[in-house]
Amino acid sequence: MAKERFFNLPVLILIASSFMLGMSEFIVVGILPDIAADLKISEVTVGNLVSLFAFVYAPVTPLGSALSARFPRFATHLTLIGIFLAGNILCAFAPNYAVLVVARIMIALVSGTLVAVAMTYAPDVTTDRFRTKFIAWVFSGFSIASVVGVPVGTWVANTFGWRWAFHMINVLTIVLIIGMVMVLPRNSHIVKIGFLPQFRLFFDRRIQLGVLDVVCGAAASYVFYTYLTPIMRDEVHVPEQYLSVGLVIFGAACLWSNLYGGKLADRGRGVEPLTHIRPIYCAHAVLMASLIVAHWVAVLAAAVRTPLAVFAGVMVASLFAGLLIRESQLFRFFKKR
């Protein structure tokens, strides 16, 4: 009966797990200036933490997913979330940039595999008709982190210091682990095929198109998102008190886009859903290119002497960028029928 209701406790726990992963991954975006000031390094150097995270996350995720399928799922899940917690604890107490780098690498090593393991619970926590919706909502945990987690973490960092943002993540992760132990099913679906044969799927043209789709979209989007706070502050000259609002609106647009991507995935078979995002990619390219003239918003506001014009400009920019950034993940909702 619980599986007939989509938002049952196991589903909510798995959405919460992706929320924690997203909050830990994106929190650097909101507190980048605070980390740079405290550790006495440049903001560009702190921004490199995001690049480093991606360099580790990308190759390790498929390898980790293939390996995890050979072990009991629940025990593997708890072990990985434990490593995730340890990495965030290290972030909270990092005395210098080098230790912070090690901590971010630890988190990146397990984050992608944690998402992959969460996906394997689909047949156990929901019905076939909710399968695509389940995948969309689990990935939406990252967008919810953009809406709620990053702005709240930014506020905590501005009020108590950037380390307290990670302390908050650690407390929430402990609560999450307790919830996992209480409600997630213990049964496993261990893969019996060899390690290397699991990678044969990359010879499938549909998978290749999907991977290329995400690589291009994410490469364009996250370069912008990493430096969203400095862009709003230095280029558009948004007042400090409005930065969190900009992050909230950006994240809300990401959330809507993520869920809409799940609906697009239900329209058609095979790779047909990917064709629906061609016009979205065109608009994406135009809007990303428009960042070159982002400072014009501030110039215009100064000309009309209306600070509200600056605020309105960044809100519109955040909204449209957020609506597009998550469409690049559409392939993840691919469902072979």
C-alpha cells in the first residue's frame, strides 16, 4: 500500500539524500567569498574546488556505480554516506586550503555513486507508473538544495562563519542516516555479471547522446553557477542583502525545470525525448552568451538612479538561467519501453 502513494517515507528519505548531496556540492557557491577571506586565498582558487570536485566526480561515478552493484546495497549505501559525512566534517574543521581540497575529494569520490545507489531503490519503494517521477524527484533534490540549502547555508555563513554552514550539513546528514536506518528496505539486487561487461552500455548510441547532452549542458551552466555570487556582486552590483534572494530564485527555476524535464521524458520512446530540448539548448546558448553584457544592467540602473532596477535585472537573469540549467539532465529520465 505504501508504494501506491508516491511520497512515502522511503521516497522522501531518498529525495532528502540527494538534497544533502546537492547542498554539500553547491554550498561553495554561496560561501566562496567567505572561504577566500578566511583562508587568505583568492576567490578563483576557492572556485577551483568546484572544478576539482567535477574532475573526481566524473570518472569515479561510473566506476563506483559498477563496483557498488556487486555488494549488499544497504550496507554499501550506509558506508558511502558515512564517507560523505566524514568529508564534510573535515571541511568544517579544515585549517588550510590543502585540507579543504582533500575533504572535497573525499566527498566527490562517493557523491555520484550515492545517487546511483539511490536510483536502484525505485522498484522497491514505488510502482512502475511512478518510476520516471521517482527519478525526476530524486534528481530534484539537487535543485531543492539550490532553492533552500545554498541560501540558508549562505545566511548561516554570513552570520556565524562559513564553517558553520558545514556544521549544519553534518547535523542534517546524521539525521538523514537515522532515517535511512529506520525506513529503507534491506533487500539487495546484486549484479552477477562481470565488472567490465557493465560498461558495454557506453557502446549504445543512445547512451552516448545522453552523456554528450549532459557534458555540454553542465559544462556551460556550472561555470556560470560556480561564480554566481561574485557575478551578482561585482558585475551586476547587487546589494549584499539581496544575494541570497537571487540564489533562491535561481534555485526555484532549477527545481521547476528539473521536474518539467521528467514530464518531457514521458513524451516519446527511445531518444525521442532528447529532441524536445533542441530549442531549449538554443535559448540556453543565447542567455549564457548574454552574460558578457551583464554589467550593462548595473550601468542602466545607475543611469536611471533606481537600485530596484539592479535587483529586478538579476532576478530576471537568475530566473531564466535557472530554468535552463537543469534541462541538460533530461537524458537521466530516459526510460526504455
